[in-house]
Amino acid sequence: MSTHATADHYIASPAAPPAVVTLQRALLWAMGFGGAIVFIEPSPFEIATLTAMVVFFASGLRMRLVFMPLLLMLFLVNLGYTICAAYLLDKTPIVNWILTSWYMAIMAIFVALVMSEDTLARIDLLRRGLIVGALVASLAGILGYLHLIPGAEMFTLYGRAAGTFKDPNVLGAFLVLPALFCLQSVVSDGFSRSLRSAIALGIIALAVLLAFSRAAWGLLAITSAFMLMLMVLTSQSNKQRSRIIIMALAAVAVVALVIVILLQFDFIADMFKQRASFDQKYDEGRFGRFGRHILGAQMALDLPFGIGPLQFTRFFPEDTHNSYLNAFMSGGWISGVCYPALVFITALLGFRYIFVRVPWQRAYLAVFAAYLGTVGEAFIIDTDHWRHFWMMLGIMWGMFVATQQYMATAQLRTASGLPGSV
């Protein structure tokens, strides 16, 4: 049975002064925006995140007992990496890899703590920043791909749109969550906002197409369908359900028409046919992508301490392209067990709160769909150092806790005879 309550039954009033609250929310927007610009180091995301950590912790943010399972799993994952890298710490790339892993873990915990309070306002600011950042990255990729701006080669790689990312595959994956937020607006909001969101969605979707990442194409299509299905199932009226279905069908028709038009250009059609083919040389053979997965899994069973970070290419032609296998290879059995446990426990918990009617339910469905899709994508690509993946994981845990608090508050009000029901 769904849980019902109104927004004013759950009021997370920050104890910080209004000016500090404004700064906190501005930094959350900056984190969302900065996540789209990572082709420079340090990226704006790091600057915004580290600044936000200082501001939030200085104004009273503290670790809470409810987050101990998350903290423990993140600690064990990185402990495994560190132990298995002990004999490699004289190599700078290895040290940087380990430090990046610890940083991602700390960032995920921080985001979880932040999103567990003042959830509706904070997720909205992060959402807005993500969409603006996605538009910047998308336009850079599109204009660079079409050679319409000076230095276009900065925004492309191997004839594919990379935007403000170093890798077209990561650009495509990052754009999925902002695209889902825009799609929600298209199928749910009033005409003016829906139109603006449709334009933004069109730009983002075009950038995903021109990134020519098969994983990103599939991720966007599957997560969009999954999210829309959840929106239909959680809608409170038949009118709303009908609108979502009609708008979704219209969106599919428009996307199909745009793709047909774009394929009339030979330079797009040729790359599309090349990338859309399932017959890719690097996927095939004993040492192809999937062959490496099998051979690597066999190695993992015999190596309790793995082989250490960034060592897979010493034994195979390319990287693992599988985050779960990489956890075993880089961190031995400790990381190999704890990393999938963390990822899949989060996914399973995500299903638990789908039908709870909280003020941030719409945002929750988008984040959950994008997170779940990335969990699946991790079987064919290394996602373990993607900033947006760890940010989504942190958001998920923050929303879990916020939703539990919301439900407890609603139950307390019901028991006290106040308005609201569970």
C-alpha cells in the first residue's frame, strides 16, 4: 500500500542562518553544473564539492548512525583497493587511482548526508544544475562535432562528440539523468515549462546520438521507458496516466523522425552504421571484451589479493570494461565482494521506496532509473570512477533516509490524530 502525506507534514528546516542556506543551495547547483565539465583538472565539480563540504560541515552537517552500513561498505571497498596496491605505491598513476577511489567514496557519503535533509529543495537545486551543465556539455559536443566553433577538436574524440568530457562514452552516460529530468517535465508539466524542457531534451538527446556510444543509446532508451512506466504506475489519476502515455508515444515518434532525418547526412550515417553494429572486433575472440570477462573471472577466483589497480592490461590487451570484475582485479576478494554488495543492495533498496508518496517522488524515480541503468551498464564498461555514478548512489541513500523520516513523521501525526495518513 502506498504511503500518503502532504509536503507540509515533512519540514526539514535547516538550523543554519538563511544566508548560509542560500550558499549551501547555490553550491549544490554548482555541483550539478560542475559535473558536466571534467575535461580540465581540477574540474569545477571538485571545486564546488570541496567547497560545499566545508560549508555544510561548518554549519552543522554530521555523520549519522543510519549511514553506517553505507560508510562500512565504502570503507571496505577502498580498503581492498589500498591493500592490493601496497606494492605499487611507488607509481604515481596508482597513487592517483587510489586517492580518486577514496575521494569518490567520501563524496558519496557527503551527498547522502546532504540529501537526507531539506530533501525537496536540495534535489531540485542539484537537478537544475545538472540540466544546465548537460546543456553546456551537449552544445559543446554538437557544435564541436559539426565544426561550428573554433577549436572543435577539443570537443570531439575519434570522430565522436565528447563535449566537455574526455570520453564520448562518459558524456553519453552522464547526459542520461538530466535527460530523464527533462523528459519528466515534458510529460508532466504545463505547456510553457514542458516546451522549454522539450527543447532541452532535444539538445541533450542529439548529443547522446552524436557521442555514438551504444551503451549510452541503450541506457537512455531503457531508463526512459522504465521511468515512464514507474510514473504511470505511481500516477494518482487516469488523466495524468493518459497524458504520460500520449506524450511518451509522441516523443518516440519525434525521436524516430529526427534520427531518420539525421541519417540522410552521410557523415552521420556512416558513423551510426559503424557504431550500431554488434560486430565489433574489440568485443570478439578469446581476448575480446567478453572473452576477457571470462578469463578475468577465472583469475579472480585464484587471486585473493587481486593484481592491483591498473594492472589488468599487463595480462590482457585492454582494460576490464566490467566494473565488478575490476573490483576483484584491483582490490581482491575484499573489494570484489563488497563493491557488488554495495551497488546491488542500493538497487534493491531502491525498489522498496518507489510507491512511497513523498514530495520528491518524481525526482526519486528519475535518479533510481538512471542509477539502475548504470548498474547494468557497469557489466560492459568501467563506471567505478564516474563522478555522476557515485553522486547518484549518494542521492539514493540520502533519499532512503529522508523517506523513512517522512514516513515516520506521517505515522506519528496519524497516531496523534493530526491530518495525514499512512
